[in-house]
Amino acid sequence: MTIEGHTSTASRTDEAIHSRAPAELAVRLDGVTKHFGGDAGRRVAAATGAAAGEAVVAVDGIDLEIRDGEFFSMLGPSGSGKTTTLRMIAGFERPTTGRILLHGQDVTTVPPFERDVNTVFQDYALFPHMTVEDNVAYGLMVRKVPKAERAMRVRDALAMVRLDGYERRRPGHLSGGQRQRVALARALVNRPRVLLLDEPLGALDLKLREEMQIELKAIQQEVGITFIYVTHDQQEALTMSDRLAVFNRGRIEQVGTPADVYERPATRFVAGFVGTSNLLTGDTVRTVLGTGGTFTVRPEKIRLADPGFSHGPDEASATGTIREVVYLGPDTRYIVALDAGGELVVTQQNLETSSMEALSAKGRLVRLVWKRQHNLPVGEG
Amino acid sequence: MTSTDARPTGNSMRRLAGWLDRHARVRLAMLLAAPMGWLVVAYLGSLTLLFLNAFWSRDPFTGQVVREFTPNNFVEILTNPLYRTVTLRTVAMAVAVTLTCAVIAFPIAYYMARVASSRTKGLLAVAVVMPLWASYLVKAYTWRLILSNDGVLNWLLSPLGLRGPGLGDNVIGLWLVFTYLWLPYMILPLYAGLERIPGSLLEASADLGGRGLTTFRRVIFPLVVPALVAGSIFTFSLTLGDYIAPSLVTTTQFIGNLIFLNFGVPDLPFAAALSIVPLVIVVVYLLVARRMGAFQAL
Ligand SMILES: Nc1ncnc2c1ncn2[C@@H]1O[C@H](COP(=O)(O)OP(=O)(O)O)[C@@H](O)[C@H]1O
Ligand SMILES: [Mg+2]
């Protein structure tokens, strides 16, 4: 089912996935676009002679390959087209142009009930008039799976999401976390080859969210099917995914492993959205690094030192004033205004610093020091 | 109440307002006094009178109401086959009208709630509500004209060699009239009920392999049953109690016109007792409807 030795997501590199021969594709998107309101807009425009302009371009020419068995995330800000893309894979929306292939088969015009994918909806979409058991059994019942097998599979699915004993409850009498599990069981019980999840943890509180992240990942490795996971939370995408795509305004800015995307952001947008942006641009780059272009430095890679500190040959440094201090518990975030212009965010673990010491640093002159290898060049996007 | 140094004229008003603010029950009582009074006097009062009357009798010689308790009216209603027949006929009519309204209203409400664009939706809503603006009496009379021997219906049907139900003693015309009259009362709650079903439930059903018909049978219909029952409360009870439409379009008797015939001169206590019959039927109907969740759907 899953490959041995891949317990940690972050360590699972691109190479590891490539080594699975042959790397079969679960999903392929071929130049997919989606416009909303376009037809009506054109018709009205034709009738009135006005220019058509009402169409919303939700997805704007996406090419994407998702491999069989991987945990793939779609990350991006609200309105960037993630849900629309997911809904096109599920079959709820038809692309305006382009093709969608599931396991090599063109399903662009195939209705949802004939696709071998299942969805965990953001609002869970549990049937309120059915018990937990009937909700989970729905897909099997509709597909006429024999009663005995149905009961067994429902029991297994509920056990997998640790909801045994809740069979006769109604969704209305469950907590948010439990409903989420029912939704998951209802989808997984059908053994789809691809599971689509649209911000499934969005409505849960932080603690439950973190628990469910671990559990979801474990379930994915246990069942070994492809998960396509939509989220706007970069932390979630980085911790859970084998690979992820960063969406912006209906386009994909970068596809890669979490390490790729975090350490080698392809565009300025990716640098800013995944992690804190900390961009060095224009004159600042020339003064501080002595070259041109745009770079980003992750806040945790930068040290705070005295202004007089002399740095090593493989290090870069810049002087500045601490403009703001944000105490975060385990670490502290300093916002430093550089003498060369611009700002950098620095996070430091509170190893020995107390909150008092950290907060009193505001206004102090400092020198920021970091290894040159942590200057990440950013493409102009 | 911190700014007690305000203008002296406003002071007592402010004091009162503050006192009321702290005594929520008194405030509520003052607010509800008038409507509650109306409800008690006009509704419960007349209902009590009706109930008392039902157990009195009429002196056959003087025509005066004798205010002494007697169950005779009810004994008469329960034993005389005429009343049983009329009651059953009226209930059957109410059931038939309710079913017909449901069958016609469902597609219309479904189209309004889940298919039509918001513009079409608005137009349809107006079209459904519009007949309610016209007088009931006018509409009933109009149907008399439509159904009469040389009316519009027969004129339309004659090229096909057919004839409409006519007015006489048959009840088909009445069934048509009732269905027409009460249809909006079925469409509106159904429309609201269908509109309330989240689209994601229908998508979830399709996602799990359910085709249109399965989704309708397993998801849409069960979820809209409370709204359907809510609508049927209107169509059922309105049909049960009506006496004008039956007297206009058929010569056959229904509870409504029997009560009306006994009203005033002939036998007021008996009319009251007869009125209890549809009342009891509707109360039973409401109890069943409540069990089916109809009141949450209203
Ligand atoms: N049914 C729709 N009708 C019109 N516009 C839509 C519809 N669905 C999505 N959009 C638009 O498409 C864009 C992308 O939306 P969505 O895919 O939901 O983004 P995300 O899931 O990344 O937040 C948004 O601008 C949104 O307003
Ligand atoms: Mg979304």
C-alpha cells in the first residue's frame, strides 16, 4: 500500500516518489480554465451591443499532474480557484476549456456519480435525516452493495475514524470533529481511488485541527489512496503534503515538495505566501548583498547580534533598528527596520530570553547576521 | 441611568425606562397585553361560546335556545347516517384537494427553488401570490362561469367532442375550484422548504453515486416532508371548513354548508355541534403534523 520508511512527510522527497516505477498519474489537468457567468455575460453583451465583461475567471489555464497514492495539497489564498479546481475534478463543475483525466481516462464530461472519486465537503454535507450509519452506508446502498458486505464495510470505516458506537446518532447530535470524521468515513467507505478534501479542518479549533492533521495523514498512508487536499493554511500544507501546488488568481505559481516550495520559492508570491516574505529588493539588495535581483531570507535563519559584531566570510549582515517585538511564547518575532531601507522579520527561540528581556529590545540598534546560503533568489512573478 | 443630571423634564421618563429595563417581565406583559387580550376575548371567548352552544338545544315549539346541558346534538350527529356521509365526503374532498395541490405544487416549487434564475424566481413568486390578492368570492364566482353549461370550459372542449363536469350535483368541479383556490398555500411552504436544502447535500449524493432520481427519493423528498405537511395543513383545513365554494358550484352537501343551513333560524345549537366535527378533525391533523415536524418548517 504505502512505501516503507516514509513516516515523516517532510522527509519524503520528490526522488522517493519518482522511484516508484512506473509513476502512474491519478489526476491530470490539461489547460483547464473555468469562467463563471460568461455565457450570460456574452448573451447580454450580444443583445445590448455592450462589451462582455461580467465573466469571472476562477481558474485560468491550469496544467497539473497528481501522482497515484500521493498526498497532494492545493494551497492558496481565498478566491484563488482551489475549490473550483477541486469541484471540476469531482465533476460538479465543467471546465470552460481544457481536459480532466482520471487514471488516464478523459472524464471532462462524465457526471460526478460516474467518477471514481469521493469528496469530503467543507461543511461536511452530512444528510441530517439519516443516522451516522446510514450516512456512511449511502454510497454503498446507492451502488447496490449486498447488505452483509455493506454492514461490514460501514463498521470498518467507522472504526478507522474511531467512531464505533456512534452508529445510531444523528449528525445534529455530533460535535464538529465527529461530523468531520463521519464525512471522512462516508467518503472512504467507497474505496475511491482519489479522495478530495476541501478545507476539511477549516471549522475545527486549533487543537483538534492539529490532532486531525496527524490522523488524516495516518489514514492516507493506511489506505494508500490519492488525497487532494485544499487549504489556505501554509503550515497545514507544509506538514501534511507529499507535494503541493501554490495557487494565486486562478493560476498555479509553483508545484513541488514542501521543502522545494519553502526553500526555493519560484515567485515573489510564493515566497510571501508560504512563510514570512522577508523580501530584499532593489537598492537594499545592492547595499547588503552587493548584487542585483530579489532575495528572500526566512526569519528563523537570521541571528540578532550587537551592531559592532563582525561576521564571517560566508555570512551576510545588515544593521537596523528593532521597530516592533511580538512575543509568541516559544519564540519572539522582531521586526527590524534596516538602515539600508526595507524591513526584515527575525524569529528567535526563547532559549534563555524572558518575555521582559525580549520586549525591552524594542528600539535597540542591532546587526542581523545570516548565512549567505540562506539567501533564496526569487523569480519575478 | 448614570446621567441623572439631564434635563428635569426627561427625568421621570428616564426613571420609568430604567425601571422597566430592569423588570423584563413587566415590560413583556405591557407589550403583550393588547394582543393577548384580543386573543382571549375574540378567539377563546367565541370558541367557548361555540362549545357551550353545542351542548344546548332548541325548543321545537318556541324556537328558543334552551340553555341546559344535553348531549343530544352529538348523539344525532353520530347516529344519523346523513351526517356521517357528509363528514366522510368532506374529509375525502379535503384529502383529494391536498394530494392534488401537492402533486401540482411540487414541480412548480422545485423549479422556483432550485432551477430558475433569481429573476424568473421573482416573477414566479409574484404569479403564485397574485391570485391571493383577488377576492375569494370573485374567484369562486368566476369558476361558476367557467364551469357552467355554456361556460368557457365547455366552449373550449366542444371542438374535441367533450364536455366539462358542469355544475349539477357532481363534485369534480368543486375539487377543481378548491385545488385552484388553495394551491398557493401549498406552493409557498414547499418552495421555502426546498430552498432551505443546502446544495452541498445534493452534490454529496451525486458524489456518492446517486443519480437524479435516487437523490430525489433519498435526500430531497425526506427533507421536504415537513414543508409538505405544513402546506397540507392549509389545504386540508381550508377545504374542510369552506362553505361558500360548495354552495356555489355544486348541489351536493358538505359540512360547511350543512352548518350554514342550520345557522340562525333553524337550529343554532345543532350548527355549533356540527362545527365541532371539522374542529376535532383539524386538531387531530395538527397533532399528527406536529409529530412530523411541520411546525419547524413553517
Ligand atoms: N459559482 C460561482 N459563480 C461565480 N463565481 C464563482 C463561483 N464559484 C467561485 N467563483 C469565483 O471564482 C473565484 C475562485 O473561487 P474559489 O475556487 O472558491 O476559490 P478558493 O477556493 O481558492 O477560495 C472567486 O473569485 C469566486 O468568487
Ligand atoms: Mg475554497
